[in-house]
Amino acid sequence: MEKGAKIYVAGHRGLVGAAIQRELESQGYSNLVVRTSRELDLRSQAAVNDFFQAEKPEYVFLAAAKVGGILANSTYPADFIFDNLQIQTNVIGAARKYGVKKLMFLGSSCIYPKFAPQPIREEYLLSGELEPTNEPYAIAKIAGIKLCSAFNRQYGTDFLAVMPTNLYGPNDNFDPESSHVLPALLRKFHTAKVTGEPQVVLWGSGTPRREFLHVDDLARATVFLMQTHTAQVAGEFVNVGTGEDLTILELAELVKEVVGYEGSIVFDPGKPDGTPRKLLDVSRLKKLGWAPRIGLAEGVRATYAWAIDNGIFQKGSQQ
Ligand code: GFB
């Protein structure tokens, strides 16, 4: 990927796309193309084709997607499968049609079976039933992987895919209802500290285990793979994670400490736990030459500081 190459970052306002844009810019890539969803509705095939025909990007990072936490996934299953199938089919299809040299598709660790052996290796895909709370989203992401690999086989394209573990960092969604657990906890503990609430109510049992990766580490991994590997060498897709996990209760204790909240933690068993564990096996990526740099405590501290600096908790719950 030459420094002057024309690179389209789809989803540049989201958690992942913004981090990829920051990483590319910090490495001196100066010819980036971006569009907000208002400027370009990726669910429209005609609009996507027109955009690719006019701009002719050489490289594409496909980080645009309908995403959300466990409750958003179970409340809006149709949006999660329909929007994602449309976005990825349109962008991947246009990338092939208009001769994109290389594309990076962003998947998710929820593509794996609910009870996959741990840590989860890439080859466990489609070896068992999915977790019901995010099955529609997972099916869309699996279709995206298969679309990339089918195009690679039939048309000789070079479309890579990564499966990140649970991500967090700047530009995340901090809404307490629709967000993922880490930003939700930062908001809940911060609000309770400021308003002097004696307890914070979290969802489920607190026993599920999750692995968390700072989005800047993911961005470095995707740019690294695009620079140094072909889909043929990297494989159909590559897990990206830290190789370490913790329980939701342990995460809550860490966030509580970072925020400086002194009340108690209570769990609401009426809310879903989701999959019991999803720890990724990251040996394939390590063999390709990449390792994460940001530890969880450091990453949570940085994300809390970012949220404070950007007034996230003053903006109401729609952030
Ligand atoms: O991050 P999260 O929403 O999604 O929830 P998943 C992780 C765990 O944290 C679950 C618990 O066991 C939740 O019950 N949890 C506790 C909370 N308190 C809260 C809270 O206040 N908010 C939230 N959101 N969770 C998602 C998938 O699964 O993982 C997506 O739904 C995507 O499709 C993403 O794949 C990476 O880790 O369960």
C-alpha cells in the first residue's frame, strides 16, 4: 500500500473506522476517501456503484456496519442482518467490479459457535450453533467472510477479513441501552459517582467471560495485514485479540476503580448473559508478525479520559 494510494475507509465515524483513519494518517497516508452515511447510503447498491465508479479507490477498509451490544442485537434482529448484508454485499461487490487491489472486511468474534472450544481457532467457524442473542448479526458477518473468499477463489481478488474480539476505545457508542458492556459500564459508574447513587445495576450474572481489545490495536493489525499480507497467505480470515479474558464482574471492578466510584455493584438476572465465553486463539496473527500493545487497565483509563475530555457523559444517553 503506497503512501499516495487512494484508500476508502467505509465507516470512518464509527469506533473502528475512526481508529483506522487515525492509524493511516499517522503512518503518512494522505489520499484517504471518506463519506458520512448521509452523503453515501451504503445500503443502496446504485449509490455505492456510482461512488466507486467516480472515486476508483485502490484499497478499501470496510468498517461500516450496523453494530450494538447484546440488547440492541436482540431488539433489532432484522436491522442487524438486513443492513449488514446490504452494506457488505454492495461494497464488496463494487470493490470487485471496479478493480480494488485489496479490501479488508471487518467481522466479529460472534461468528463462532456459542459453545466453541476455548480459545477459539479460526477453523471452528460453522462447527456448531450460534449464540441466539446475536445470530442475525453473526450470519451477516459469516456471509461477508464467505463473499470475500468466494470472490478471491473465482475472480482472483485479494480481499482479507479479520475477526476482532470485543472492542472498545474512543468514538464508541456510550448509550446505556444500546452500547457494548465496556462503554456502558464507564457511563454507569461515572453517572453514579456524580449523582451519589449507592449502587450500580449491571446486566446478567456477571459470570460470562469476555476478551477486550483496544481499537487502536485493532487498527494497527488491519493496516499491518493490508501492508504485508495477501489473503492467500493470511488465510480466509484472521482472529484479532489479546488472548486474555476476564469475567464481567472483574471488568466491572476494574472500571469502578478507574472511575473512582465507591458504591456497590448489583446484577440484574432478568437481562441476558449471552455466550458464556469467547476467547480468541490469536496464534495465526502472532505468526504473521503482530501483537497487541495496549493493556486493559491502561486502555480503560485512556478511554475514560477521552470520554471526559469530549463531554460524552454530559451529552445525554444518545451518545
Ligand atoms: O458487550 P455486550 O453487550 O455483548 O455484553 P456480547 C457483554 C456481557 O456484559 C453480557 C454483560 O454478559 C452482558 O449481560 N453486561 C453487564 C452488560 N452489564 C451490561 C451493560 O450495562 N451493558 C451491556 N451491553 N452489557 C456482542 C454481540 O455480544 O458482542 C455483538 O451482541 C458483537 O453482536 C459484540 O459481536 C462484539 O459480548 O455478549
